[in-house]
Amino acid sequence: MSGGAIYLTDPSGSIQRFGFGGLGAGLSFGVKIPKVPKLAIRGKGIAGAASTKDFRSGGLVVKSAKLGRRELTAPDIRGAVVFAEGGFGLIGGAAGTAMMFGINPVMLGMGISNPALSFLTSRAISDANGAVVFAGLNVGAQAGAGVSGLIGYMG
């Protein structure tokens, strides 16, 4: 599970906030820090990290060619998203995300929920309105690295 907010500057110079969240699966590994108790739930190690707008970060937005010459609008960005995340840290860390946005949620949902319609998943993703790639610094209860793939919503 992951989530957060991205802040994008529109063509008029106004800053627009987009919150997002997603569920998915991933792989991670951790290292034991001597003399620090392990954080665990039911014997499984846990970690977490967070950042605010004050932390150093940056990114890039790319729009789909299907939108032609027009600028992206907020409705183009909102909707279903598919994203991959990766991060590492030892208390302080860094993370990055690559996200496809503006995906048809009905088509994506049908493709994920019904194996006979799985072809709709790739069609929905390939018809996305654009992508955003961003990375930044964070801090938290972390000592390791991980990657994950998620499906979610940006509003």
C-alpha cells in the first residue's frame, strides 16, 4: 500500500495538488541495525518512510500523443493509475515513482478482475493520458530497500 500527493504547476503558473493511493505487491529486504529493536507485526518486519513538501524532490510529466497539442487538464490526470515504486534508506532515504495516469478505470478493473478479459489491462494502460516520474528524499523507520508495483487512483 502506498500513497501521497504530487504538486504540479499548470500552464497559468498555479500549483495543483493531486492525491494518490494504491495497492499492490513488491519485494524488499532489510538490514538489522545493532542495538535497535526490530519493528514487527506478527513476526514480519515493517518499515515506513514519509516526506513533506520541504524535502528535496523533483519530477517530469509526459503527456500522451493522443492528446495532440492541447495542454493536460486536471481531469486528464485524475482517475485510475498504475505505478511502480522503488526506494532505499537507513533512517534517511530516497524513493522514486513512475506512474501512468488518466487510465480508464472500468476497462482496467474488468481486465484485472476477469482472466478472460485480461487483454483489457494492457489496452487500458496503453491508452493512458500520460505519465509522471518523480523522486525525492524521505525519513522514517527504514533500513533496507524495496520495489513494488501498484494499481490505484489519483484524484
